[in-house]
Amino acid sequence: MGNLLSVRERSVGAAERAGKPLACAGRSFLFLQGMATRFFERLGRALADRGHAVHRVNFNGGDRAFWRLSGGVDFCGRPAEWPEFFDRLVVERAISDVILFGDCRPLHRAAIRIAETRDLRIHVVEEGYLRPDWITFEEGGVNGHSALPRDPSWYRERAETLPAWRDPPAVPGSFRRRAVEDVLYNTASMLGTWRFPHYATHRPYYQLIEYAGWLRRLALMRRAEQRAAQKIADLCEHSGPLFLFPLQLDCDYQVRVHSPFRAMHLAIEHVLASFARHAPLAARLIVKLHPLDSGLVDWVAITGYLGVELGIADRLVILDGGDLGELLAQKPAVVTVNSTVGTLALACGLPVIALGKAVYDIPGLTFQGELDAFWKAPAPPDAELFDAFRRVLAAHCLIPGSFFNGAGLRLAVDGAIERLEAAYARPARLAAARSADLATPIAAALSAQ
């Protein structure tokens, strides 16, 4: 009990010295893993300056390198030891809030289960549902674990009290900065292996293998971009219907956890087979590789081979590169597993079908039938509903900013602080749900927030 009181007393005392209201003081934040970015470190510093206790668990040397604040503790044990370690840490440090990037990493899933039993607030960070210039910062879970309902009337009702839509400040992330920080993180992780002998990354490939793939892809990127730009220009001459299928990263939990495919090649097989059977003969299917793909898997060859096998090679356009904005300007209907390209397409008024779980897969926004029927009758989204949807997202689970831009990081930290301190005036999502009838729909629980 002495440890718990000392944490509370220190945080409240710091708030008094800083002139902060005590209603916002006394909370104890625990950061778990983040991206290879300074966002968590800067947010932790801002919270500490406002009188909150701030802690961090490091799972590898990269985590340590990207956290230069006090309050860090190393977890050097085996995965089976993590739940007990986390639970003990939560009690000893009187943790009230847990902040983590991605809610599907195995260590994070275990932590979330324990945090929920202790009614802690769980704040999940991800790259934005809407892009660019947004970051997802949502309580409880994101993507397929999000508590956002799929009822269009809920969004219309909530939006009635929200201000008109405004685009956030433009803070484009730097690919160079992203690459440099990723190399720094992984180098520190490898150098720290002696201290964290049991750590295993959630990613499917060893870092050096991924970098080898990236070096090859970068060497070929200029020619690939030129070819893609020419193919997009040629599409202007096509008079038949166009369909765009943006590939996602094979290691993405959106595919591995929140879709029926579990791997990207299975999604490709499903989409191409359906297109071959049911799409109009005049239709063209554009398959676009993900811009951050490492190149370890030859998606061009896989997709091209399937096109030949299915007899649609002459109706298939494969892009490794190219400007997405120019491509969307050709007004294709979009087939996606659950990519954020879906929200970009909806913003452009384009028909979209989501094959996996997606927060935007809502009647009135996306096609609700089977993929086989989509090829013949794609319908555009309800523009008013999409406007309500994105305003609700911005109010509930998005903050403006960027992980890889100096001004964007400052904007994101300010937005996260505002979101966290606004949360103190209402019960945590889980606690609110427990105090109500257990059968109450999630939408009703969110309406009480």
C-alpha cells in the first residue's frame, strides 16, 4: 500500500506545483510497445509535466532506445511469465491507464485481458482510420476490436451535435525519417539481445531479411513508378468499368486477425476468382501493391500467374507504385479486405466493398452483399452518412498528427493530452458497460460517453 500511496502523492504534488487542476491529476500511465517513433516518449513527457505518473515496459533494446524518460522497467522473461509480471506491475505502480500501439500483438493481448479485469482504461494507438494527417487514438480497441457500432442511425444522431468537418493541418510523414527510425530501433533491438534473450518480434520476418528486400525494391522503384504512371495514364482510354484492389501488408493484423483470409495470397485468389466468374467482360481489375511492402514476396508474379490461370490476364492491371490520388480520380469501384484506402475511396464518393472487419463497413457506406454481386452493381456511398461517420471518428477516436513529422508529433501529443484528460469526466468504457445491463448494446454504452 505504501508504494501505491507514494505514486499518488508524487503525481498530485507535481500537479499542484505545476498549477494543474487536481481533477486531472493523480493518474498513472503505463506505456507498452509503440512504433519506431518518438510519439510515446513525447506523450509520456507531456503527461509527466502535467502531474501524472508515467511508466514504461521495455521488451527489447529498441524500446529502451526510444524511451529516454524515467519510469521504465525491462521485461526480460519468457512470454509465459508476462501476465504475472504485468499484473504485479499494475498493482505496485497503481496504474490507471495503459497506452499501447496495436491491440493484436501477443504480449498486448495478454495485457489487455488483465487490464480489463482490473477496469483500467486501455488506449490503443494505430495509424489513422482516415488518412493522411490523422492518428487513431481509441479507448478499448481498434479495427475489429473497436466498440464503434455499425448502425448508420447512431452516427447520424451523434453527428447532430458535432461541428462541421474540417480537414486537419497537413503534416505529411517523411518516408526517410520512418526508415531511419526503423533502422535505429531494430539495430538497438539486436544489440540488446543479451538483455532480452526471450523476446520474439510479432513480425513474420527477421529484420535483416526485410531490409534486404527493401534495398532490392528501392533499387527498382524508379522504373516501377514510371511503369505504374504509364499504366494509370492508359486507363483514361478505357471506357468500361474499373475496379481497384489495393493489397495490404501480409504481416498486417488487419489481414491476419480481422479478415477471413489470414494471408494476403488467399485474398488475392478469392478476389481474382470472383472477378473472373462474375465481372463484366469490359471491366478491368487494378491490383496495386502496398507502398510499404518489403518485396520479399513477389506479388506481381503471384497475381500475374493467377490472372493467366483464370483467363483474365488481359483484363488485369498490376501496379507496383503510382499515385493513389490519380488512380482514384479514374473513379474505380474499390474491393478491399479492410484497408484505409476504403475510407479514401468513400471520401471520393466511390463504391466500396470490405471483405474483412472494418470500422467503415456500415450499411449505406459500403456494399453489403456478396463480392460476386458487387462487380455488376457497385453503389456509391451516402455522402451525408459518410460526413457524419468521419465527424464522429474525429470526435471519438482520431487525433490530428503524424508519427514521422516534427510538427505532426507536436500536434499528435497535444491531441492525445486533450483526449486523455477529457476522458476523466466519464467512466471507462468497460466500467460503464458493467454498470449497465450486460445485454445493453455497445452502441448504447458509447452513447453514454
